Amino acid sequence: MGLYVRARKVAGDDRVATYSFTTGDGLERTLVVDLDADRIWPEDGNEDGVFRGAVLAIVRERRRQGTLPDLALHQS
């Protein structure tokens, strides 16, 4: 079974940002990226595969663009 995750920045800047992420099933969750604290966490505390997919997508795009992306996608 594959995984598709879409993460969209809803607030923040290039150091601290809040993202909404979903698999497209209608349920949207939220995660926070804080580069100053070197920390990424889900607001609901659930660090499952969907959360990890969103983190991978955001980190990959940040490395590519040099800034926290407005949109990041992960597919596996």
C-alpha cells in the first residue's frame, strides 16, 4: 500500500511554521516546525507514518529551496 501526504504552511516564517497535513482522506492534522529549537512535532502527539511522511516532504523541500516551503508532497 502506498502513502500520499500533502503538507501546507498555514502560518509562520522561515524559522518557525505551522503546517496542515493530510493524506487526502479529509482529516487534516497540524504539525509545528521550529528550526531555532531544532524540533518538529505533531500537535496531536501522534508520530505515525503520516506525520513522518509530512516531515520528510518538508525537510526535502527545505533542503532543495533553502527555506521552509509553502507546500510539500510525499509519495511512497
